[in-house]
Amino acid sequence: MENPMSRFCTQSCDNLVVGIVEDSFLYFAYGSNLLQERIRLKNPSAVFCFIAILQDFKLIFGHHQGKATSYWHGGVATIVQSPGDEVWGVVWKMNTSHLNSLDKQEGVEDGFYVPIEVSVRTQEGKVLTCRSYQMTDYICDLPSPQYKKVICMGAKQNGLPAAYQKKLEAIETNNYAGPVSIFEEIEAAIMEKETTTQ
């Protein structure tokens, strides 16, 4: 599989020229990293480029090898090939200096996810090659309400299609009601942002 960073292509991105060269790469997020405050906790270089669609895949939730973690207290998102289905998400431009932190966040070292290359299409019809992630050896499980909320907030924040947002809102959860430390970090980041913009 070709590394998207080894290719050179340019795309307009918020009036910036995005070069997929050694200093940056494009990342397609479909789960909690839809939310700006979530991805920027560990990857502050992330810049919104486009919303885009990944054809012939579907969004599901689960655990690597069925082993639940205490991180989100429920299943987490992955994508699987599914002809006729589609997954909407956000294309972020990121500095390659944050590639390791993104891999770490996705549990690549531990074998939870593997990086993959996907071709997504923007609303303007541009086809982009992006890095994304896919869970290995998963067993399906319901997400926690907190995890679902972060995904739905990210979908709303970035203006994903209304029909897709409704689909996300309809996702069943495991009704976990205890504390979720990463969720609290995200809420704190949102509150801090709101305070500084007032």
C-alpha cells in the first residue's frame, strides 16, 4: 500500500495549498476525531479541509478482540467494506510531526487499529487520497453515550449531511453513566474555547 505522504498532490484547503509531501498529510476522520476539540487534544496541527464521503464502507462499533477498554467504556468506531453503503467524515490536513501521536491515539502500536489509505470524495467532487484507520480483529459492541455524543457533536460542528447526522443520532448505546475522563477533557477544551471567544 502506497504511503499517502510519499505522493505529491495539491488541493485548495481554506485558501491554503496543501502539499502531501514530507511536511503534511491528509487524514480522513469518521469517529470521535470528527470533533475539532477532540483531535486537537493530541494533534494541534489539524486544520479542517473538507467534509467528504467514503463509498462502499459502513460505520460500525466494537472492540479489538472483544477486549473492552476503560477509555471510552464501550465500543469504538471502525469502518468495514460494505458495497452500497457510505461513511461521511472530515478531511484534516496535519503536520507529519503529529503522525506518531495520531497513530498512538489510534492504538496502532498495540495492534488495535491499522493505518489504511482511502479515496474519499468531497462535496465539490474532488477525489482525495487520505490516511485513515481500521480496527483489526474486532467484535461488535455498543458505544457509550459519551462516545456517541462526541461523534454527533463533530458531525454537527462540521456540517455533515442532515440525513447522516440523523443516522448517527439513532445509534444505540450501552447506557454507560459513569465517568469518562477523555470526555471530560474534551468538554473542558470546549469550555475553554467558548471562554476565549466571548
